[in-house]
Amino acid sequence: MQQNKEVIHHGAGEGVTGSCHEFFMSAQASVLIDCGMFQGPDAFAFGAGSGSDSGSGFGQDINFSLDAVQALVITHCHIDHVGRLPALLAAGFRGPIYCTPATAALLPLVLEDAMKVADYSASVATTVLKRVHAQLHAVPLDVWVEGGADPGPDQGLHPFHPYRMRLRNAGHIMGSAYVEFESLEQRDANGLPRRVVFSGDLGCKNTPLLPDPTPLEYADLLVLESTYGDRLHESRASRRFRLKAVIEKAFVDRGAVLIPAFSIGRTQELLYEIEDLIHEDPKWRKMTVILDSPLASAYTKQYRRLKGLWDEEARERLADDRHPLNFERLHVVESHREHTQIVELLEARGEPAIVIAASGMCSGGRIMNYLKALIGDERTDVVFVGYQAVGTPGRQIQEYGPRGGYVVLDHQRYPIRAQIHTIGGYSAHADQRELLEFLQTTVKPVSDVRLVHGETSAKAALAAAIRSTNLITGTVS
């Protein structure tokens, strides 16, 4: 765990998951930015064990003091940023929880599903959701939360004193934000208030559905994610071309395209792009697109309800009477029985189909049954569109599939004969170039940068790239 006098990392200081950062506004008062679950190898390296309320590995107990914590700010509702929230409440946290309105709409779905998978009792899950609802404060983007704001239950003072807080669009998933804390007391030589900024997860530019991340004005300390700090993504045109080629192959050889996708963000982006490809080519309008994830389906419905937040391009499609997240050839699987029938049908008969199913790293969920049935079939194509953590089945398939290797799923080996593709342009995380562009501030240069949420190699590459520029005036660590 990295720390200094001002910021302590309780997750993602090392490793990629479990984001949780404590910002000390004074010696006696702090605020948490995110409280995420450790996943994959991080769960063994940094996780704190089972949640006391659940008796399961989901909770990952809070192993740090909450004595100074005044509030929690959630940047977005991916599980590696909110997964320890039930444990935080169990540990006695009763302060306000701040997030954007869109995150507030999505968060109960995330927590409810995660607690169901982790076998929380119904009574405990209900209590958690009631507490979250009572403590949640939805804050619009670009609005400063300061002394006049409602501080929330059991809080006698403004929770960010002597700072104020603002959320700004991060462009990662619907509702995602980066967090700015601006001092009410400290100013630089030019009279600018001191700012400490936490990036959360930054998205890519030119992403379907979402506006680009809001440019950074300035930061005296920037805690910056580095997930893809060592690489560049494909362009949107390139990724679209490659996805189209994979679908064409499936159409010709009557194979299945399996896309392990994260339920929030990636799934909706894929549906948006696939609808456009089908719209362009009439021959593909008989191709079935299968969305087989109850959670992804629920999120997609919320994305449709939040269409007022879509970008201009997406709103133009709606104006043309197109439905990019609810098109004619989209089949949503409603039950586990139907899921089993579809897997058996694809395995027995061979049908050209595109299957989008969770989990994104193939570490569970319905994608597992599709892989077991079809990864040994040469007609199958497996398309990775997101980050695959070390130690996950997704990373095994990604690394060993092109060599004709195997993957272990539920303790059994499955030879990989399917074609394996990685299309990096669908990542919801900014790449190295976009992270550097975020550092091209609009008011004054960033002073100091702290890199988090990345593997060691990614952090090292991004740190070297930052040092080779004149984008910061202080240190990068």
C-alpha cells in the first residue's frame, strides 16, 4: 500500500483492481474515493478476506480505520470500484455517498447482482440496498459541492471542509466521473486554489454513446489510472473493420462469434456498433445477435432510459427512427433454461450468431458454457474487447489460443481450436496517448502525478512517457 501524508491507497495503489483511495483533507478528516472489489490475482495479493456479513469472498473486509472518513465519492459503478461498499457499510460507515445521477441509477443493479452471486442472504442484501439508498447523494456533473450542500445523515459539518468537490465527465461508462477537490484555504502564487484530482477510470475519445472526457483544467496532485499506460488502442474505424471481418467469417462458415463482455459500457457499445453493421448490409439482417446476461440486459435498459446523456451521433440515430440498443435481430435471453437450449443448439447445429455474454474476463457467468461447448470448434471466433487480467481464463485464451493451446475452465482442460481475436479499440480505458492528452491541461500544468490502477509494466511505461514530456512541473510516481 503506497501512501504519503495526503493520500493513502487501500486498493489499486498496486495492481489493477480494488480501487479505494483515502484523501486527507486535514489530519482528522478524510474522504474515500471508490471502494472496489479486488479481482483475479489481486484478490489473493491484496484482498482482505471474506465479508463478515456474508460469509463469502465478495465482501473483502475493510482492513483500515474509518475514524477520519467523512464521505465516500464513487467515480462509477464497475465492481472493482464499488464492490467493497457492502463491507464498508458493515464496518459502520454512515456518511454520505456522492456520485452522478446516472451512477446512482445503475449502482443498485450492480450491488444487487454481486450480492446475489456471492450468496448474501436476502435480508442482508435488502439492508445494504436500503442503507445505500439512504446515504446516496446524486450530484450533477460540473457542480461544486461545498458548505451549503446537504452533508447527509449523521454529519454535523460539511463533509469536504476545508475543500469543495466537483464531478466531471470521465467518458468511461455512463455516469462515470473524475473527482476534483479544491481547497478553500490554500492558493498558489497566482491565486489559484490548490486542487487534488482523482481520475477514476478515464474513457477513450470518440466512443459511441458517450461524450468525450471533459478536459482537465489543472491539478496540483493528480492520481491517475494507468491500465493501458503501455499501449495504444486501434482507431474506431480499424476496430469496426476488424469486427466486420469476423462477422463476415461467421456468416460464411456458419460459426458463432463469442464476445465475453463487461456488462456495463462495453456491451452497450458493441450493440451500438453491431446494429450499425447490420443496418449497412442487408444480408446480415438474418444474423441473430444474442445478449445472454441478465445484468447486461438490465444495464442496457437503463442506458436506453438515460438516452438524454447520449452523444450527438447516437441521438441522430434515434431521430432517424433507429434503435441501436434494441434492434430487430437482438435476442435477449430471459432464463437459464433458454440459455442452455441456445448453447446446445449452437453446439449441435452450427448457426451463424453473435453471442455477447458476461463475464468479460471469462472468470464466471454464462460465457463459460458457450466456451466449453464451442471453443474446440474451428468455426468459432472468440473476440476480446476488454482488458484480461493476469491469471484469468480470458488471459489464458488470449495468450495460448493462437498457439493451439488449451484453457482450464472449472478445473477441466479445453483445447482451443477457435480463432482468437483481440480488438483493443473497444477498451473503455484511455490508452497512453489519451492519458497524455488528459495531462495537456487548460489552465496550468499538473504539478505531481501518482499512478494507480495498472500493472507494473503499464505504470513504468506511462511514467517514462510522462517524464519525456513537459506536461508536468513536479514528480511522477
